[in-house]
Amino acid sequence: MKKGRNLLFTWLLFCLSLFVYAEPPIELIYWKASDVQTPSQEDIDSTFNVMVEIQSFFASEMNRHGFGEKTFDFNRDIKVIEGKLRRSQYSSLWTIVNESDLIERGLDNQIYVVFMGGTGPIAGASAASQQLCANIPEQLIYCNNLVVVPAKHDRLLEVLLAHEIGHAFSLDHAPKRLILNRVDIMYFPLLPIEAAGVPQP
């Protein structure tokens, strides 16, 4: 049983190793709801720095599992979208998809990461990931994906973002919390980095 789990995890990492070099790069969006303050340049810079940290984390994890320091690329141009609704009205990820022409459904390996300004849950959760195509098993690794996380930059944000991007790379929740005495980033529910002991990149 343990050997089977290790084989499955290795297969998932192999799929990830193919996917992370796929074009196009991850698109970054800062979503400003109608009742949320316009992000400052400091907010945008902070968002960029979070993505650099997550990129480094994925590279170190791929290297740790023997695939070399492979990681994803992302578009350095962070687009600010002025939402039409109040922050509390974004109770579904489809509301964001339907409101923006930038986010497209399809099978192009496109991942959109939306940093949601303001406070409160996102679609009833701390963060979320949504496939943007049909839920057909043979298409999952080619499916566009929307990841939405809070824009506030704290250490929990890095954990949430790494977890949700993992879902965009077709990784499911880890069946065990500890793998080699480390908390798996795909374990659910997540804890803050300090409490979970997640290694830093």
C-alpha cells in the first residue's frame, strides 16, 4: 500500500514536471472590487514577491524529488481589474470568470491567479481553485484553471497560494499529513507555515 502511494505521488510529480514548463505563463490579476481601495504600487510589488517565493518553493520541491529545479513561469505584468460588484458579492469563482474577458475557459494549460483585494472569505473559503473546462479525466492536465487568493501579504498567503497552484497542476489533497516528517503542502486543512512547519524555499 505504501509503495503504491509513493508510486502515485511520483507519477503526480512527473505530470507536474511536464506541466510546469508548458506555455503560457501564469497570468496574474489583482482584483479590486467596487468597495475596495485601489492597490498601491507597494501592494503590487508585494504580490509579485509572493509569486517569486512560490516559484522558488516549487523549484526546490521538484529538485528534492529528483526532477531538477523545474518551476512555472509567470507574467510579470500584474493586471489590475476593477470589479463591478462589492467584495462580499463575489461568492462564486464563476462570478469572476463571467465578469472578466481576460479569464478564458479552455484546454490551453492557462492558469490565472487572482489576488482578491479586501477582506473576507472567497467563495466561502480562505482560497480556491477552479477548473475552467469540462471535468473529463484525460483532459485534466490540459485544463485552464482559476486560482483565487486574498491579496493581503502574510505568511499564510504563501501556504494558501502554493496549495491552490498545486491543484491547478492536477495535484489532489494529500492522504497523509506527514511525508518524511514534513507537512505536505497539499494536506487539507492547511495551517499557517509557523504551525505547520512547512519548510521555506
